[in-house]
Amino acid sequence: MLEFQTNSVKNIIMPKQLRETLVPPLDKIMSIVVNTNSRSTNIVDFADSMLWVSPRVKHLVCRSGFSAFVLQLTHKELLPGIPDDLCRFCTSHPSRCWRHSVMTYTLNHSCDETKKKVQSYIRANLRKAGRNDVD
Ligand SMILES: [Zn+2]
């Protein structure tokens, strides 16, 4: 498990340009918890970054004094039948991104609006990788 304490979640967001050349650093981390005192956290950017950093994470939490976000995922390695070239997110390095292994997910946020945004982010991303079987 990895736990962060930060003034702003922006501090731990991975720039997209960097992701193209780097390999996800925390392949074996199962749980990431972030505690922040920031009021304005972009949860979609946060989830996007953390799922890149740790593609097999099962438990992703972002807590502040004002809100709480929890994303739980189950994965299955090497799902058959997903052609690699369908996924434009992991063409540059050998490990497969989270979009290939997620089987189920549940998410919770104290704000319904944010919850919906994260949900549509996850759905859209899975569809982009040819996954229409997850909900
Ligand atoms: Zn991928």
C-alpha cells in the first residue's frame, strides 16, 4: 500500500507527455490512498494518473476534509481476445494498461456529479480499448 499526504493532488498527477516515455512505476501496488487538504481536486485526472502509475491497483482512495472518493477494481490478467492494436494507450511499452485487465469496478464519491464524471471516464476508456463487457 502507498499513502500520500499532499496539499494539492496536482502534485501527484503524471503529465501525459511523460507517460509516453516512462514505464508505469508501481506495477505491484494494490492500494493507493491520498489525503489532501485541497478543496479543488480533479478526481478524473487523479484517477487517470493513478491508474497509469499502478495499472493493477484494486483500491484507490482520495480523501479530503470535504469529500471522499473510493474506487475499487477487480482485475484478471491477460484477458483473451483483446487485440493489442485496439488500445492506443499502451502501444509504447510492453506492459498492458488497466483497460485490459479490469473485470469489475465500483466507485463512490460524496458528490454525485463527480461520481458521474469518473464513471463516464472509465466507461469511455474501456470502450476505446475495445472493452464493452465491463460495467
Ligand atoms: Zn492498453
